[in-house]
Amino acid sequence: MNTAITLYDILLEQGIAKDRAEKAVSAFITREEVRTTLATKDDLRKVTMWIAGMLVGQVAIMTAIMTLIA
């Protein structure tokens, strides 16, 4: 949040209106928001592995069903 306050002060010093400066500063994402909302490489790897596991399971189930039907 310290960076956002500094940016707000800089915008005010440059002559930007207070309401426009507040809107500009509020558009930035905080470190806490980054940690909780953005996916990391490890998150993507976990999801990819989960999807791959589900695909293998689906193939196994479909193979078993096709074997029972034929």
C-alpha cells in the first residue's frame, strides 16, 4: 500500500485532479491481491496434472464400458 500512496502523491504533484488520481491508484493491484488471485507456475502445473489424471480415468472408464458392451 505504501507504493500506492506514493503514486497518489506523485499524481497530485503533477497536477492531476484528486478524483482522477484516486481512480488511477485504485486500478493497481496490491501484493495481497496478487498472492490470492493470480496463478503461479506451480498452480498451473497442479491443474494440468489433475486434468491429465481425469483424462486417463475417463479413457479407462470408456474402455471398460466398451469392453462390456462388445
